[in-house]
Amino acid sequence: MSRITPLPASQPAAAGIPLQATSLDIWRQKYCLRDTDGKPLDRDIDATFQRVAHAIAEVEATPQLRRHWNEEFLWALRQGAIPA
């Protein structure tokens, strides 16, 4: 019987794998947060992941839970999870 051990949040499995040009273009056009003048506020896709993870975790009741779930959501996004 095998046992699955999840990676810690500090070790993204997908680290170092570059985005395809098309994926990066879609991120720039659709998901990169911009100000009212159109200037990008997210410096890269990881900044978008951090922003989204933080926003999702904000509903938690305590700062400790918010930190915990922010790390969990950030790990999931870095592994390829797409929130729907």
C-alpha cells in the first residue's frame, strides 16, 4: 500500500517550469490586475496568485486561519489549481 505525502506549501512542485508564450499572453490580457490607466499592478503571474490566495483567505475568522489558508491556496494555485 502506498502512502501519499503532500509537499509543504514552501516547496511548489511546478517551480521552474516556464509558462508557454500563449499562457503568458492570456494572463497579461485577462488576469493581470491593472490600474485605471491600464498600468499592470501584478508584476508577474505569481503576484496574481498571491493576490487571489489572499482574497480567498480573507473570509476566515482569525488572522491565524487567514495566514494558514492563504498559504494553502497559494500552494494550490502554484500547482495549477484553477478557482472556479
